Amino acid sequence: MTFQRARTDEQRDIRRQAILDTVSSMLDEMPVAAVTLNELSRRAGLAKPNVLRYFESREAILLELLDRFLQDWLADLAGELAAGVGEALPLAGRASAVAEILSRSLSGRTTLCELFGAQYSVLEHNVSVEVVARYKRASLGRLTTMAALLQRYLPELGEQAVLFSLQTMATAGAVSAYSTPPPSLQAAYAAEPDLARFHLEPDAYLRLAVTATLLGVLPRP
């Protein structure tokens, strides 16, 4: 593909979206750590300097994708909660339903959880103040959206809804690091089944962790 510089804002937006779509498809095939600018450039048909005309670094691309994935998840979560939580249920029933839906929904989005896990240690490095501040401003909006959504079904959370939302995303990121062990560790688990206690199944562990956190922030009778 011969590179032609985008001349208009519309053309630049199309080029940026094409880069984001390429990285998104790469994440369907490989972990975050394996995504490189060289491979992205090859798949997108752009030289690396041309990719960097639109994003200042690999991490900047992944941060923008994380925000988009988070926005999409919250839109889906709204429907899942509406379908699965009876607002007339007592507090215990609503809390149990919310925890179940959150854990199931997140465990089905492995890429989102992996990006959560890489956010602080990887993605927020090698980016400018402008880029990371823009991402954090967007994240505040997503956090507010999630907290308001949870308060609709658990008004008892009050201001703790923000803390619970943040803790849920952090937990999902942490669990993702344990849920896909490398081949050598898989072999060790197979040879010594007792060691497999360290392998966490995302759905089961997230359900336990989210439920425990939710019980911790809900007001006591």
C-alpha cells in the first residue's frame, strides 16, 4: 500500500480509526505485550513513522482502545443489569445479582481485562502529559457512568459506588494476569496439580472478589 498523507480532518479520522481497528484485531490474536509498532505497521500497510503521525506511541494507541472498549462494555452492561436485576428485590438479592452480572460480563471480555491490568504498569508510560491527561479525563467520565448505573440498582451504595466501580475494574485487571499462564507454567501445573491452586478461573474468582468487595462497601444493617 502506498502511503498518502491525509489532508483533511475526515481523512485523518479515517486513518486513525484504521490503525485502531488493526490493533484491535491484533489483540484478538495476541496478548498486549506482543503488540508492536513494527507488526502494526506491516498489517496496516503504513511505515512506522507514518503510524506515529497519528499516535505518539504504541501505548497511546492502546490507551485509546482501552477507553473505547470500556465505553462499549458500559453500554452493554446497562442492558445486562436491566435484564437481570429486579429493582423490587431486597438488598441481598439485588447485590447478588449485580455481582453475578459484573463478574460474568467482565470475564467474557478478556482483552478489556488485560488492558485494565496493563494500564498502570505499561499503558500510562511512554505517553505525553497531554495524552495521559486526556485519557484520565475520559476515564473519569466512564467511572461516573458506571457508578450511576450501579446506584440505579443499589442506591444503598451511595458515594461508595465510585470506589466499588474502581475496585471492580482493578480486580478484573489483576485477575487477567493469573488467568492465562505461560506454557511453562501450564506444564508445571499439569505435572504437579497442587500448584494449580495459583491458576485463577476469571469467572469464578471475579464473582467471589466482586461479591466480597460489594459486601464490604454496602452499609451494615
